[in-house]
Amino acid sequence: MNHLSKNARVLNVFLSVVFILFAYVQLNDPDPVLWFTIYFLVAIGLIVSIFVRLPLWALYLASAGLILFAAYHFTYFFQWLNSENRGDLFGEMQGDKYFIEGTREFLGLLIALSAVVYLVRQNRQNPAF
């Protein structure tokens, strides 16, 4: 017996595919191992949670790690918010605007954190397996 509804299982599969694509795109990054690992672990968590309940402590630990790592990147995000042309976030990397990459990483961490929070909520809404 599965603890998730069909809609939740479909959403988990969809989100896992999205995070696998995120991980794949990171292979072009200057530090691909770190970012590939982050996104791929989120994808694995989404798939595994279809079959078993993930321990809340593990999800809380993942959330804490993502929050701390995002906090490290927050200053880049703040610099981007105060920049003259915020559209640079979606363009080519520029050597004089190092905060662009940090902002992208910050936003990526928030997206990963959102998926982990989704898993926490999913776990709490379906406590009985």
C-alpha cells in the first residue's frame, strides 16, 4: 500500500525529472560535482519518497544544510538586488559582476530547499504508511 495519492506520486516524478535536468545542466558549471550532487540528491529524495517515508530528521538536516549554504550566498543576492541591471542574471557571465553566479546559486538553493520543504509537508500530511 502506498502512502501517497496518485497525484502526489505524479508530482514527485515530475519534480524529480526537473531536478535531474537541473543536475545535468550543472555539468557545465565551474564546480559541477557540488551542484550536480545537490540537485541529484533532491531528485532521489523525490523518487524514494514515493515508495517509503523519508525520515523527518534527514529532511530537516537537508533543509538546515540548504539554508546555511543559501545564507552564505545571500550577500551576492543582495548585491544583485542593488545592481543597476537585474536582467544580467539571465545573460552571459561577466567577470566584473561576480555576484551574478552567486545569485544564481542562491536562487537554485532556494528551489532545492522548496522541494525539501515540500517533502517535509508531504511526510507530515501522510504520517501513516
